Amino acid sequence: MTAMKDAAAALSHWFDTQQRTLPWRHERTPYRVWVSEIILQQTQVVTAAPYFERFIERFPTVGSLAQADLDDVLSAWQGLGYYRRARLLHQAAQQVMTHHDGRLPKTVPELQQLPGIGAYTARAIAAFAYGQRTVAVDGNVRRVGARLLAEPNPRDTDLQDHLDDLLPKHRPERGTEALIELGATVCTVKEPHCHRCPLRHVCRGQDAWWAYPAARKRTPPTSVHHYAQIWLDGDRVWLERRPDDMPLGGQWGPPQSDQPTHGRTVTTVRHAFTHRKLTVDVAIMPDHPPRGREGRFVNAHEATQLALSSLDRKILAALHDHGLLPWEV
């Protein structure tokens, strides 16, 4: 136990002197913590920081986010990808205003009832926003814990129990944040800096760090073929907003189908998602959009106001490159 107390003190000292300067570590309100954790779910810190600052400037409170139009929220999210996070964040903000008097819940179970908040994010918010004693196990913390224990496949509950000893009695959230920081900057996936690690004296796995945690088998991405339907009207192009339950839901773009169209194919666009490799044949349609379709013709200025995925930007750029559209976004 003495060794762990010494390690906890060393970890706290290391964090006090070596932590990175990150925008969400200042003015740490529950709302700012929440937004930062949602952004960081699928985004590296170096990318997340400027997006976080711009998002908070545009939606400074949970109330302003809840009242905003979804298109505005998705537009502010452009460039971060995984737009489902933004849709769920918007939904959760509305629930906070409606069911929690505009205050983010404090307990992990209550937090997990909100859209987009899972086990890790709930614990992170509870720790960083409310100072609760809880270990939030993300990929960084799982790696640190697996190496400390020399355990290739540790359970999150076991890690939480073991790593709890590294949290200080005063401001325990600092210990949780220090573990995340340690995994991100020292106990890295490849070539960890063990000589700089404040926990090296209690680490059982440093001599075989590459074995902990065991590598997970990855499913190869699926190849998918789609067909984009392009309707043009002068310098305008027809865009539709996709239903929320579809891939890229809530965003605007040319309609797509997995069935060939009767249009004239002018180019092919390829795009990679995490689990899919998409090939899209882009076809100019000879008629007008059928009645009943929920969309509209937009010009260049209007297109800049809509949430467009990187795939749809590729399609519009390809149309521009082929001289079929006088602008791109």
C-alpha cells in the first residue's frame, strides 16, 4: 500500500508539472466538460482543441445549444466527422433543459440516461465537472492499467478498483485526469517513455509493454457501391437532408442509392469510413427531382450554410472539376 501511495503522489506531481495546456481545462463548467468529452470521443486532442473553442463560442451555454437549429449545430461540427455525436449532443441539451432545469445531472446513472453519454463519458463528466471519485476508463487508461497489472485483457471494473488507489483524497478527479494524460503522452501505444513514467516503480508490464493490452482483432472494412443522383438547375444543385436514422443522418447532400440510376455517370468518387469503403458513381439525372422529395436547389452561398459531409464535398468538387458546377464548398 505504501508503494501505491508513493506512486499516487508521484503521479500527482507529474501531472502538476507536465500536463498539457488544453482549452477545456480552463473555466471548467459541467457544460464545457461535457462538450469537450463528446468532441474527444472520436477526435484527437490536437484537432479537437480549436473546434471546441469555436463550438463554445457559438453555443456558450446548454440553453443556447438546446435552442439552436440542428442545421446550425451540424454546421459548427463540420470537420469533426461522426456527426451522430452532434445530433445526440443537441438532443441531450434539449432534455437537460426540459427535464433537469438546465443543469447537467451529477450522478453517473443519470448522466447515462442522456443521449450520447456512455459509461466512460458519464464517469469523466462526474469526475471533471463535479469532482467525484471515479476512474473513467478510456483507451489511454486501459493501456496504463493493463501494463501496471501486466494483464492482457483487463476488465474495466478491475481497472477501476485497482487504479482507485492512485486517486488523491483531495481533488480525486486530478488523479483520473492524470491517468488519461499519462496514457496520451507517456504510456503510448508504440514506444512508451517508461523512463519518464511516474508509475514505473509499480509497473509490472514495462519489460514487455507491447503485450499489454492484447491487440484486438479488427474487422476489415466492407466495400459498398452507391449511386449519387445529381439534378442541376443553372448554377444550383439539388440537395436533400438525410433522415437521422441513416448514415450521415441530419446532413445535406445529393441523394444516394444502392441501386443504379438511369442518369449519365460522369465520375466516380471514393471515400473511406471506419468500417466501410464507399465507391460512389455520380450520375447527372436527365429530368427534375420527383415530386414529394424533401430537398431543394441551392446555390454556392446557400451550400456554405448547410452541414455537408466530407463525402458530399468530394462529390460537389468532382462536379466542379468536370465543369458541371461553377462552384465548390
